[in-house]
Amino acid sequence: MAEMKARMVFKNVDAELEVDQISFDDGWDMLQVEDPASDTFVNVWATADGSVEIHLVKDPMVGLDYLTLYGDDVSDIQLDIEERSSFWSTEEALREIGRATDRDDRLRAVYTAALSATDAESDAVVAAFRTVSRDDDPGIRLSVVVATGYLQTPGLVEIVADLAASDPHDTVRENARILLEGIERERGGGW
């Protein structure tokens, strides 16, 4: 399978119903149906020409539904899908981080920002997460660690390293350390 090229986070819609309708209308081929034994719901389709794989993920870790698109050129299918459903932009998620007053809304905004960010948007995400990493609530700081598992840019990994070294809460430090170990193992010790 080709490298993931795009991730699209659904707004408040029934993601499964939306994707089922688009797949039917566009003649996508179903490649994988959700495994009931799995903690994470994943259905996989391929476009009719087989050039793009579309994965619908219902992710309980972050409480979000999103699509991941794999293929050499996903831009046309991404635009088509964006026109037919409702998705968060990274910019919207970053604004929501700053203005949300409800804790759950802030957590979702942090996760959405990481999931939806493109390479070009990663600097803005790093800047926002640097602020979030100093929040009084350890759960909010921990969300930076979890979100970095989805968007492993050097700037975010640096923030997680700071949390691992000096966060006042044991759970945040320990989870940051675990993530860093996993990233190092995955990358073979370097960037």
C-alpha cells in the first residue's frame, strides 16, 4: 500500500453512513469490513480504478471518526469527498483549542488538529501545542502526548520530550516517555 497522503476528520455527522453513500455512488470496492474483535473500527475501500485506498477509522482513543487516504495522488478523491460531507480544517481545530471552554471540546480540538494537519500546517500545530503543554490540567497536557502519536513532527516530539523530563504529573511524564520510546524504536533511533 502507498504512503498515507491525507487524513480528514469528520465533523458531527454519521461518518459510516456518509462514507457508505459516497462509496456506493462512486463504485468503490470494499476491501475490508470492520473486525468486531478489534477495539478500533476500520473499513477499507478502493476507488474503482484502484489508485486510492480509503480507510474509515472510528478511533476510540481520541473519540473521533476520520478518513485516511492512501495512494500516489489522492487530491481529486479528497476534493470530491470534502464536497460531499463535513470535515474539520486544521485552522478550525486550532481556533477551537483557544476558545473552547469545555474540557472535552478542548481535547477533541487538540486531537483534531493533529489528525487533520498537513506538513505545511505543522508549524502552527507545534505553536498551539506548546501553549497547550503548559495548561494547568494534566489531562489537557496529556492530550499533546496522545496527539503527537498521530503527528510525529520533530517540533511535537520536542514538546513531548520536555513533558517527559519535567511535567509535574507522573502520568503525563510516564506516557510521554513511553511515546518517545515507541517513536525511537519505530524510527530506528533517529529522524
